[in-house]
Amino acid sequence: MKTLLTRTASGIVFVVLMVGAILWCPYSFAALFSIILVGTLNEYFNITAGKRETGSAKVSAKWLVIVLSLIVYLRSWLLSSPPAAGLPDMDHLAIAFFQVLMRLRDTNLPMNALVPGLVFVVFAYELFTKSENPFANIGWNVTAIFWILVPLILTNQLYFQHGGAFLIAMFALIWIYDSASYACGSLLGKHPMFARISPKKTVEGLIGGVIFTCLFAYFFNRCPELGIYSNLEWIAIALVVIVSATFGDLVESLLKRSLDIKDSGSIMPGHGGFLDRFDAYLFAVPFVFATLWMIGQARNMMLIFDYLNK
């Protein structure tokens, strides 16, 4: 009972902090996800330390990746955000130049150049470690970049293109699915879904989670901030979240099982660490991003067909 109360209380605090930071302002959003980035990367490097060789380099791969990832993330946030408001009039050349820099924004730059650049820094770093298994180290480090940094860069674009309410809705879908799956699995679960990796997850829990999550998603467009998508589009988004979040959770379970650990950390009492809390979200972001793009393309095609049929 005490464990349940602790888990519930920490869960409520977690939700309040997440929702408050996302909705308050872009700066609180950036601060929140910077903490998530650094905390998740730190946990990842801590739990995988036994699988990597430290080598003889003066700067550890852990802090190299964390610091450069934070720089890339913040640069992504700056490029994704709207031009700064309230700048002074262009009375001087210096001010004009500053305004040009603030407004020439290539939101694809982090994914097209900065992330690949960071990956090759990781490759080059191993030249100085004198490690006997350099490509094993490279594999662990590059995994951190693509598993943690890339989804958070895409989160910046989701936030500024679709709004904080959409991000909260996405988290809500994951939380509803997780809670409904746990409840249905505890009450009705008999058939393990992936016994080798996560014995407690059941087919009954999965089905219950899908039903409840889609029911909630169907009514999301009643919210003015979320009304840009129809009921069916929200169900499609929910199904993408469900599938990707399930695999995200299983992948993290696979990592923990391979490392023989129970939790990735202990940042939240009763819930584990950063990776335990955001494994589903990190896996879901790229697929949701792609789904929104496909919905946009489908709408464009419909507009073309309507125009040609006039």
C-alpha cells in the first residue's frame, strides 16, 4: 500500500511538472527538455559503463556526448522557435545583422548537419582512446545520440509547429495506454505478449490499452487547441503512439535485461529513472512526426483533387 501511494504521489508531481513546464512558456519548455536530455544521457552512460572501455582519452565519451548533445539540442530549439519578438528597430547595422541572424532559420539544420557532425565526432574521438574495441564504444555512443537526442530535436519541432497542447496530448496517450494496459493486464492478463523480455506484459493488457486509448483519442478534437485533427486522424495518431510506445518500452526492457538491472535510475520514487519514464515517448516521437507529415500530405492531395474537380 505504501509503495502504491508513493508511486501515485510521485506520478502526480511528475505530470504537474511536465504539463506546467510545457504550457508556461518556450523557455520553461527548453529547460524541462534540457534536463530530460542530460538526465537520460547520464543514466544511459552510467548503466552501460561496464560494456564500454574508458580508454586513455582526457575527456570521457560520456561528457563529450552529453555536452555536445546539449549544444545541438539548444541550437535546435533556437532554430525551431519563432523569430524573437520585441527587437529594437533596425537603426544600426549591428542590430540589422542580429535580426537577420534571428530570422534566417533552417529548422532542418540540426538533423541534416549537426547530428551527423556529432556522430563523426564520436568516430574521431575513438582515435585518441587507444581502446581495444573502438567500434563497440562507437556503437554505444551513437545509440545514445539516435535514441535520445534525435527524438528531443524532433520534439522541438512538434512543440513550435503544433503547440504545447499537442505534446501534452501525446504524453496523455502514452500515460492512458500505460495505465489502461497495466489495469487490464492485472485483472485479465493470462497470455504473455513478450515473455522473453517483459513477462508481465500480456495480450489482454495490450488489447485493453488499445481500446481505452483510442476511446480517449476520439474526443481529443473537442479541445480547441487540438481540433486541427479530426476524430479519425486522432485515432490514427493514437494507434501509432500505441505501437511505437510498446516497442519503446520493450527495447528499454531488452537493454535492462542485457545489463541485468531492474531500473535505469531512481529519479522518481516508484517509477525508476529518466529512461524508465521516457522510453516510450522517445521511441514514439519519430513515428508521430512522420504520421503528422503523412496527414499533411494527404490533406494537400485532397485539396488538389477538390480543385481539379471544380
